[in-house]
Amino acid sequence: MEKGLLALAAAVAVGLSALATAWAQSKIGSAGAGALAEKPELSGIIIILVAIPETMVLLGFVIAYLIIG
């Protein structure tokens, strides 16, 4: 029973962080597309802004590892 609850907690940690990242990237991506239509020289900054929320998923994996390990 204990291992099942630990696995569920790890899955929730990764799942919620992945959902939050998807939501953030959808908002940043649509705003970035609008900004690129107006100023194409902002492409490097927009790529960085889209990549930043990926750290939330990585932190979710770290938390899941700490829960299971």
C-alpha cells in the first residue's frame, strides 16, 4: 500500500508540473507569435521565453525522484 501511494504522489508531481508547463507555453507561444509578426528580430528572446517553463517539468521529475528514492 505504501509503495502505491508513493508512486501516485510521484505521478501527481510530474503530471501537474507537465500540465502547468503546457498551459504556460501555450500562452507564451501565442504571444510570441504575435510579437514575431511585428518584430522578427525578437526570435531569440521568444525561443528562450518558450524554453523557460520546461524547467518546471524537470523540477517535477526531481521531486518524483526524491519521493520514490
